[in-house]
Amino acid sequence: MAISQYIVLRGRRVRIRCPRCKGYRYHAIASGVRQKNVRCQRCGKTTLCRFEHRSGKRESCAMPAEVIFSPTRSARVHLCNMSPHGLGILVRGLTRSFHPGQELLVRYKSMGKNITRKIRVVNVSPGRIGVQFTDSLFSGR
């Protein structure tokens, strides 16, 4: 099997290129499909393709952060991924402190700068929450 390809989808059809013979083939991808083995019709090479259905790019990261519930209550957490629209946060043992729709502040350090952003909890799963930004990055300046 060839090296896997990572493809960001812009619609239902995607053009996949064979790494061996450089041939192209179009495939229809359903909304729930995250990965698919694709066999080249020319040379027979099989490639594992991973599909990203999100519109914004999500980058993995591992950095400490602080979630602020109120001026007197905060919790230490770890950021696991970032996108232009939100964050993925690891919250070991603190899952019961969060619920969907909750408005909070998050403070973290990025590129040498301390950043504080307003967030809204969107998804709560065991050990992890997904949040979306409710303010602009430059609104605090």
C-alpha cells in the first residue's frame, strides 16, 4: 500500500492522483467517509486516502492553557488542536464542569504572545471538549 494521502474536500467529488504512474481518477465521496482505499486502474497501486470534510484547516498542537469560568475560578487544560474557528481541549477529570452553550474565556500562549479569547462550548465528550470562538482575535486590542 502506498503512502496515505490527506485530502480536504470541497464538494462530493474528488480527483485522486496515483503516486506511482501519476494518473488521475475522480471518485464520489459520501459525507460520512473519512478514509478509503483507492486502487489505480492503470498500474494497480493501492493508496489509502484520508478525507477532511471541514471547511477550515485544523492543526494539531500540544500546549498548556487555562480556562476561566469566573474571576475566582479557573482550570488548567491542554489544547490538542486549533482551527480558525475554534479549539479542541483536553480536560482530564473536568468534563462535568462543562456543558454545551457555556460561555467561557481561554488563555494560552501562541507565538510568544499571551492570548485571551471568548469561547462557547459546542461539544463535550469524556476527557475532551470542542469550543468555538465567539470573538475576533483582534477585538481585545
